[in-house]
Amino acid sequence: MLAALLGFTPAAILRAAPSAAAPPAVHDPFLRPILQDTQGRKMRLADFKGKVRVFDIWASWCGPCRMGIPELNDLYARYRNRNVVVVGISVDDDPADVVRFTQSVPIRYPNALMNPEAERLFGLDGGGAIPITLVVDRNGKVRRKFVGLVGADAIAREIERLL
């Protein structure tokens, strides 16, 4: 009644009432790239939106990279049902090299080939040491970067902090 006397209508009161704050818009740069697997099929990193992502930048000719893949397979199996994904991105020039390699060392998580857009995103457009493992939170913020071979326990600790 007082509101009506003061010239406020119910609609005006509702418009002026603070609404539940929408979550802030998050810019996740790791959703943009579209990569290709060794068969030429597209892999959209946007398909992993909202997940904790472990990106492994590797090559078939890289000894430390080769040694880390079985542990990444185990991490993927352990966390895949907990909204975590491991994504391998090979810097090999020839997809056939990756295919030959995976015949002897299977990769059980999504794996694709590096492209120029992803090179820029991962900071490799000027080259660099591999393997590189990035742990990225659900909003696209890099929470940890490992350069060189890293044990599964160290990656798992970072994942657990984000779950």
C-alpha cells in the first residue's frame, strides 16, 4: 500500500530489485582451437568446456614424452568420470609417425595434432622444450605448467585441488 502511495508499482519494484548475480563471463582461451586427429577428424577443444583439462604436448621422437604416456593413460582412467580430461597434442610433422608410435604405446585419451592456433595458445610458436603438461581449471585458467617429464602423482595433486 505504501509503495502505491509513493508511486511504485509491483513491476517497478521487481525491476529495481537486485537479481541473483549472474556468474561473471569467463574467457576460456582453451575452447577456441579446433585440432585434427591423425585420421583428419576434427577435435574441438570446446567439447571439453567445464572440465578440468590436462594438456600434454608431446612428440613420438621425444624420449621423456614416450615415458609419460602410460602414466597419463592411468590418470585419464582414474579421473575421466570426475569431469577431468587428458588431451594429448602431438607436435610431430607427420601424422603417420604418431600412428606408428601409438601401435606400440597406446594412447587412451583424446589425442590430436598441433596446429598454428594451438601453437600460439600454448606458447610454442617460437619452438620450445617438450613435453609440456598444463593443468587448466574449468574456467580456462592455467593452474600449473610442467616442462619436462612429470610424474602422475604431481599432476594428480593439481587435479585434486581443482575438484
